[in-house]
Amino acid sequence: MIWLGFLLSVVGYAIGMNAGFTNKKMADIGASLQGPPSPEQAADMARYRDRAILLAKIASIFVLVAVACMALAQHV
């Protein structure tokens, strides 16, 4: 059971890193702005924001399940 928790935590970490890279892309677009964003830039930023939120939620679920598996492993 502990190996399952470890595996889930590694997957959650990888997904969280992907969310971080997505946030970096969004920050790069924001840093390059010279005034209000163009419709294309605004659409890209909104898409990156939505993707980062989704990935962060998925990573959180993986980590919570990993913690539960590791906590239950001591009773198995």
C-alpha cells in the first residue's frame, strides 16, 4: 500500500510541476505586455490560467490520495 502512495505522490508532483511551467508561460506573456493585452494574448493567458487551475486541482487530488494511502498502509 505504501508503494501506491509513493507512486501517486510522484504523479501528483509531476502534474504540479507541469502546472508551474504553465504559470511561467502565463507570467512570460504578462511580462511582455506593453499596455493592455491584445485579444490573442488575453485568450492565451486565459487558456493558460484555466489549464494551471485544472492541473493544480488534479495534483492536489493525487497528493491527498497518496497521503491517505500512506496513512492506511501502517494498518494493513
